[in-house]
Amino acid sequence: MVDKNISADNSDKAESKKAAKKEAKKAEKASKRAEHKQTTVQLDTPEEGDVSLGKYGNLPLIRSESNSTRVASYVKDLNKSVSGQTVWVRARLHTVRARGKQCFIVLRQREFTIQVLINVSESVSKSMVKFSSGIPKESIIDVEARVAEVPAGVAGCSQQDVELVASQIWVVSLSAPQLPLQIEDASRPEKSEDEEGLNIHVNQDTRLDNRILDLRTPTNQAIYRLEAGVCRFFRECLMKRDFVEIHTPKIIPAASEGGANVFTVSYFKGSAYLAQSPQLYKQMAIAADFEKVFTIGAVFRAEDSNTHRHLTEFTGLDLEMAFQFHYHEVMLTIGDLFTEMFKGLREQYQHEISIINQQYPAEPFTFLDPPLVLEFNDARKLLAEVGVDVGEEEDFSTPTEKLLGRLVKAKYDTDFYILDKFPLAVRPFYTMPDPRNPKASNSYDMFMRGEEILSGAQRIHDPEFLTQRAKHHGIDISTIAAYIDAFKYGCPPHAGGGIGLERVVMLYLGLDNIRKTSMFPRDPKRITP
Amino acid sequence: MNGPIKMHRTKQIIHHNIPVQLPKCMYNLKNIHSRSTNGVVDGSHDHVGVSKNKLDIFDQVKQFLKINQCVPGMAELEAKQEQILKQLDELRNQILSIKLSLKISNNASAKSSVPTSTISTRVNSKKTNQLVDLVININPLNPPYSLEIIQKQLQDSVNLKFSAHLHSSVFSLPEDAINLQSRLVNANLKEGVPTVHLRLIWKNVSNNLELLVSHTPIIGEVNLLRYLVRAAVSSLDYDADADSVEIDYLLDICYLIVRSKTKTERTSLLQSLNKSLGKSQWLGGRSLASIADIAAYSAIRQTVSIKELSANLSKWFLRCEAINC
């Protein structure tokens, strides 16, 4: 028994030796990890005799257990006028840099940045400085600090003439120490002026994969604020003109246009489609006496094209309006709407535009008031002057469109213009033909920086004529019976059009990719995040 | 074979005795060299051969007429020819007038247009046809008042149809500019006169406006006026006048007045205008208002207050205002 015991003991010992070795290794690893942690995040309680104990650390998870009357200041409001005051700021830690007994932190709030100085002093201990220098980037921190004027100015911060001298620093929400992309890299200007400087850029796909981080850049902050502005101006301008906002269904029983590029969804026992445009429903609202309607909503296109300007889901701003005598009433209303929108952007979004231009430089957007209206034949003449011939019943190709944009810009210096009287042959069957010229139609396109943003027309509101035109186009009448029936009980003459929000913002800012103006873009290769 | 050393035979690359296919796409020319070899020796027709007969065509015709004077029926033939020529002339005039009326109805929206005189309006419409859509970039602080006068002065020969746009580089228009714009845009147009479409774009340009005909802008209001009076036939066209140099000189002064930055600069320029005016009614010692008066009126109205003018000039200024109304 004893022997056995011994042997057992021996084997135990042998095992325990191995185990001890393993343990030791584990412990070593753990200690290393802990050390690593210590260098990055200081979670341990500070050493004793710390003068600034209780003035820094990790704040417990805020679960709304108590309320406070403490007012947090915004970084953008910190300037010379509040110099000398003590303020609380909650912001993201943009960069941190320790140098001996000092620690410099740059706080970021949207596009505004300010420098925070943590200096070893009577009330600030060494370990507080050490803790501060270990907070990972992008963490959200609370800082209590005194605003101090900096005569020389702080380079690289938006608040140049003041800095914060910290007396308390608390981590509210910790960021993971490793970032998939650096905010500085993501916000670096596309064409840096000095060739020798860092030239690291973040790939479009990396940006989209880590959209939350990418959206934190000042440029993206500005882009989506401006996009919201476009939407707001669209709404405000139309409300002012007595338009009614309507909401149209996105699940529809039949393909609204064409049919090839439509998403099919299963709908209980059958299938349904995702709306490609609110066209039919806008027109039905007109037939239902709403006179002037607009709608803002998602539009789906199942086009398998991976270009810089196509998305499979985008936001459509659509409007439809009944008119008295001539569809130009509607066309000019839309033109004025754009002018008003551009003016609003020019006046209220100057700051955003200049931030975006720093990263993506573009010529300022120019326009005329009232907008320039050219007829299709005028445009053909302009093109013919430079040797590009476009047939009378031919549509413009994309390069021709861009060339025309350049010609118009050279002559009239406008980035926005309306092209009227498109050939009937290149328009859908419901477009009203021009009564004076059988080859032309009452339809118009609007262009921004040489790219088409809106395509609209007077629609045929007479069921018989509509049937005739549909037959002429070789369309099976039974498939569009619902559409034709909408006009059976009388309908006022009407016209309208629709724009893509993302495309308008992209072209207004002169950006090169529509994915830059769609917060979570959807294209044939991406449905995440 | 063709040398002392027989290396190898070369292929003959040029064959001289095959028939050559001449292209038929153009037109045939007489072979001037082959004529003499054909045996028809005629020195007067052959360019290469030396002409033996020194008589020129004029002499030949004279000779021919001398010989044929006594031919019976010649007078009859002559009369017939005359008649045919007359008919041809008539036909030509008819075609011209049809051409003219067609051109006008293309150009202007006039429903019916009857050409009055042939020659002058023909030139006119031909010239104005080229100016379909002109763009004028104007600084709103320097409204070109001359356009209003010139629109009235030219209304018998050409309609100046204005439309106005506000460029995004300008935030709002001063009152003077708004008034001028509304007068220009709402002016009545005569029917049956060719129309030129001018687009005014209020834009942040220099003091001197820009006229865009092609890609290079024509700078300056006076140059716009020169362009317009030459394009349209009117009494304002001064090219054929004896004092055209003087008018050009006055126009250049107007250009400088608009461009001037200091008051002293302006004063000296105004003095030269005053000198040119002298004791006469209009600038350049003329009895009728010329384009120089229109340009000077506009330049002064843009830059100087009337109080700064000398008594002589301010009287002239009031006369200018009278033609404006």
C-alpha cells in the first residue's frame, strides 16, 4: 500500500511537476498579459499616497442609477470667451501622447478637437498621468478641466486658441485597444500637398466593413449632416408650395417599370416585388385629388451593375404635381426647388462643405437663378459644334452627357441645368408626346455636374391614349391594366419626377463614389453591415 | 543577266504595260499634253505649247462681232437674250426673298415676316443668324445701362431679347441692377424683325462685363457695343464714318472710366470727354448721338455721381437720359 502510495505519490509528483511547469508558463503568460494590460489600460487601483486619488479611473457602467445637474460643455463652444472657467467635457479621446511628467490628449467631438494637458502638480499625481496616457484611442472620457488660453495657438486642433488643463479624468466607455482603421488615416486628404508626408489611405472596402469608425471622421460627419440638409430643404420647399407628403407601399404586386431589374420577395404563399419607384402610387394620389404630392422613401433596383453611381437600394425623393395648362409649370417648380435647395446649402452648410473639401477637394457648385433651360436640339447643336453628332431620336450616352456638361459649364458657368423636349423614342410609353413635333416628347432631364439626376415628364392621363401608346410600344395591356384603370374616372393633367438623394449629394460635393454618400450602402456585392 | 555576276533573278516590281484604273470619284480633267500629239494643233488652247496667235479673247470677240454684224436675225436674238436675263434676275430676287423669310421665321418666333428691302436686311439677317445665343457675364455693381439704349436704337433692324440669371457667386442684386434687368427683359419686341437672344448672367466678374461668343470672352461693355452695332445694320455703325478713329478713341476712354480705381484717374478721363464734347450737342462734335455717347453715358452712370460732372457734361448727360426715355 505504502509502496503503491509512494509510487502514486511519485507519479503525482511527476505529474505535478509537469503541471507546475505548465502553471508557471500560464502564470508567466498571465503576468505578461497583465503587464501588457497595464501598459495599455490601467485597471488596477492606484498606489497609496496618491494625491489625486478619486479624481481619475474607470467610471462604473452608467445604468442611470442617479441623476446629476452637472452640465457638459461642447468642444465647439470652448474658446477664449470661456477662458479661466472650469468645465466638464465628455468626448472621444482622439490621440494621446505622454512625455515625462506631462500627458497631451486630443479630445474629439464630431469635427471639433481640443487639446487637454495633464501635468504632474500638487493635485495631479504621477499615476494619474500614467493612467491617462494608457487610455486607448476612441474611448469616451469625462474630463474636468480649466480652460486656458494658448497664445501661440495649438496646431492641429479645431479649437486653436485654448486648451484644457485637466483636474479629473474618467473613462466612460472603453474602446478596444486595437482599431481596424485609424481615424487620422481615414480623414487624410486624398491629395496631400506635401509629397513627403504620410500617404496612408483607407480602402473603400475597409471603410465600409468598419463603417462605425469610418463615420466618425469629420468629413463623414459633415457629409451626412449635409445629406440631412438636402432632405430637409426638399421637404421644406415643397411644404411651402402646398405639397402633401405621402407614403407609398414598398411591397408591390407587379413590377412597376420594366420588370427585369426587380427584387422578388416571398409573400406568404405567393411572391411580391420591392418597389422600383413610387411612380404609380404618386399618380394614383394625383388621380385621387391630392394635386401636389411628394414622397421620400427607399427605392430598390436589382441591377447587377458595380459602378460608382449605382446602388441597389437608395433614397428616392419623388414628386408629382397636377398643372393647369403646360407641363413647364411643373418643370420650373422643380427647377426652383433645386435653386432653393442649392441656396440653402450655400448659406447654411458652408462649414460642412469646407470640411468635406479639405478631404475631397472639388470646385464649388455653381448654378443660375432662374435655372438654365435648354432644349434637346440646342444641346445637340452645342455638341455638333465640337464634332459630336447625336441623332434626333437618340439618347445621350454617358460620355456625351459629361461632355455636354462641360460645354454648358464653359458657356454658362452652371453645374445645374435642365434639358427639355427629349425624343419620344427614348422615353417610356406613359410619356406625353409633343403635340407640335411628333419626334419629341414633353419630358425633361436635369443634370448636375454633367450627370443626370432627375428624369421626368408629363404623363399621359387619358386611358385611351395611354392604351394606344402602350400598344405602340408592344406592351401587353393586361399587365398594366391596373395602371391604366387609375385614370378611368378622370385625372387632372400632371407631371413629375424623382431624384436619388445619394446621387444629388455626391454630385453637389463633386465626390467620385456614391458609396461615400450612402451611410450603409447596398450594392450587388455588399449587404453588410 | 543584268550584271557580270549571276547571283539570282529578281522579280520585276514595276509593270509598265498594264492598263491603269483611274479613280472615278472626282472629275475628269482634259489631258492637256496629249492634244498636240493627237494632231489637232491649236496653239491658243494648249497651255504648254507657245501660242502663235497673240490675240486675246477680247480682241477675238470684237473680231467675231465685226464679222457677224450683218448676219440676219441677230438683233432678234439679242433682244431674246436680254429678256431671258431679266427673267433670271426676277427669279433670283424671288428666291432671295423666300430664303430671307424662311430664315427669319426660323430665327424669331414671328408668325409672318415680310422682307421690306432686299439688300440691307439680307446682310442683317445673315449676320444676326450667327448670334443665336449670346451670354453676357456682368458684375451687378456695374450694370450696363447702355444695353437699354441700344435695345431701343436697334429695334428697327434687330430685336435684342434678354433673359436674366443670377449666378451662384452673387448672393443678391442691388436695386439698380434689378430695375435695369426688369426693363430689359420686359421690353416690347417688334414683330418681323430678326431676334438675337442675349442671356445676362449676374456674376462675380471684374468691373468690365464679359461677352461670350465663343470660348474666349470679349471683355468690356464698349466692346459689346461695338460687336452689336456691327452685327446689326443701323445708323450707329460708325465703321464707314470719317471720324471712326475719334469714336474708337472715345469708346476706349469709356472703358478706362469703368476700370478706373481712383478719383483723379477718373477726373482726367472725364476731362478728355469734355474736350471732345466741346460746344456741340454730342461727343466728337457730332450733331447726332453716336455709340460713344451711349457708352459714355453708361460708364459715367456706373462710376461717377452727376455732381462730379462739369456743367457742360451734365447738360449732355441729361440729353443722354432723354434718349433713354
